[in-house]
Amino acid sequence: ARSGRRARSRAHRDSASRSRAAMHAAVDSRGDPPGRWADIDGLLLRGGSLVGSGFEPGEDVKSVLHDMVHVLVVGAGGLGCELLKDLALSGFKKIDVIDMDTIDVSNLNRQFLFTSKDVGQSKALCAARAVERRVAGVVVTPHHCRIEEKPDEWYKQFHVIVLGLDSIEARAYVNKVACSFMAFDKDGNVDQSTIKPMIDGGTEGFKGHARVLLPGVTPCFECTSWLFPPQVAFPLCTLAETPRCAAHCIEYARLIQWPSEFRVKQNSAEAENTETPSDSEAPAFDGDDPDHVRWVFEKALLRANAFKIPGVTLSFTQGVVKNIIPAIPSTN
């Protein structure tokens, strides 16, 4: 009886091995196993009521998506990780990602392409490596730099630009570059071949938005920038790692340096005076206290000088700490 069970077990393993071998052997011209893009085929190989008037379903559309379309993802943070994963699993095989940030421990709770071993490394590089490791056939090219460091012509090579940014200014910059590519015919109509489609998205807390921007066809980002409400929160990873404006330096001094420095001072006082109450909490920052505001201003000015960021003044500091001057919105 035991020998019979062993024989059946061997036969089952041999059958499973043959099935796996057959599956790997039966691949299409792109090297994909049968059924890999079955879900995507349901979108690309048939029409529907939600598609544009110019959409023509068929194998040609699928071939263009897999073999030709070159996508740029701007930002490799909370949104960027989702975008890279979704694009790769949707069949886009040629993707570039650009991000100047490095990975902070605070990113790991939501930016799932990163692990604790990646802390301190380039977001773009680690995200590209993670996607290529998990999705066969996709090529993700990372760029660890500021978007302004790339010449405008560099952006021209991409068919679609997808924005996963936490900065209004950065979105406006990419929008300006995309709009600069537009050309017009003698009748003043936009040359369709020069339109650079953009997909813009943003999140804050449980709120978010996504929209398609077609320069010359739909309102561009600048045309609708007034729709963004004044916002005063900041992503802590940006404040700590890569400040980009005067307000970032000020908020770093207020939110990070203030509690850290005064907690250390209190702990030192407690060590010297055993009668001091054992309360290690930093004193609350008071935006109406001139001494508090000046302290933040002086610390912010030092940080701004270190990062060569202009614009930190005492009056601007007062505006930021009292939420009078809205600054960069906080997103993932």
C-alpha cells in the first residue's frame, strides 16, 4: 500500500513538472506566457461606452502599449510606487522614473517598493530595481536628480508623463515643459502630434484626485491651479531630507529642531537638578512669542544657507508659523 502511494505521489509530481515545463515553453513572440495579459485584453481588444471616439480596439493597440509606448513617472514616493506597480502590471514595458529624494524610515509605512535596507538610498533607483525584480520583461530606468536638471528636450522622448508629485511648483514646471512642445498649423489649430499627454494625481489624508491633461485640448495645470485650496501641512521626509524652498526650512526648524533641542536641554537640566520635575516634553512653540519666532528664523536661515535656498526672512517666518502664508501642500 505504501509503495502504491509513493508511486502515485511521484506520478503527480512528474505531471505537475510537465505542466510547468509546457507553460514555460508556450510563450508568445514577446516571451509572455499564455493568459498573462488576459485582464488587459478585456480593455484593449473590445470597445465600450467609456472609451474615446478615436479608440479602435485590437491587437495593434496592444502591440503599441507593450512595444512602443515610453512612459515617464515623475516622483517615486507614495503615488509613484503605486504608479510604477500599476503601469508595469498593465503591460507598459518601457518606463523611466525621476525623483531627487532619498528613502527615509517614515516612507516605509506606505511606499511598499522600499525596505529597511533601502533607507538612505535613491528612491528612483530602488523603485526601479524593485519593479524589475518583480515584473518580468519591464525595463525601468531611474534618474536620481531634480526635474529642472533635465533639459526640456529630454522630456520630448516620452509618449505620456505621469505625475506623482507632492509639490505644486514641480507640477507647474512639468506642465510648462509639456505645453512648450505644442505646435500650431496655419489655421491656429494644435498639431495633434505635438500634444504631450499628462496624468496628474495627488493625495492628502483620505482625499485625492486624478485627471488627464492634454495641452491645447483640455485646460492645463496652470489654468486650474486656482482650484487647489490653501494648504499648510508638509511631508516630513521632504523637510528632513530635501528642502526645496524657504518654507521647508522654517517648518523644519519649528517641527523638528524645536522639540528636539529643547527636549535635550530639559533632560540636561533634570540630570543636574534632581528636584526638577521629570517632564521631558519640549515647551510648546508659540507663534505669538517674538523670541520663539526669532529662534525658528535663525535656525531656518542656517539651514537655508546650507542648501542654498533664498527667501528666509523674519517677516516670512512669522507668516509661515502662523499659517498666514500657505506653502507646499502635503501629499504622499
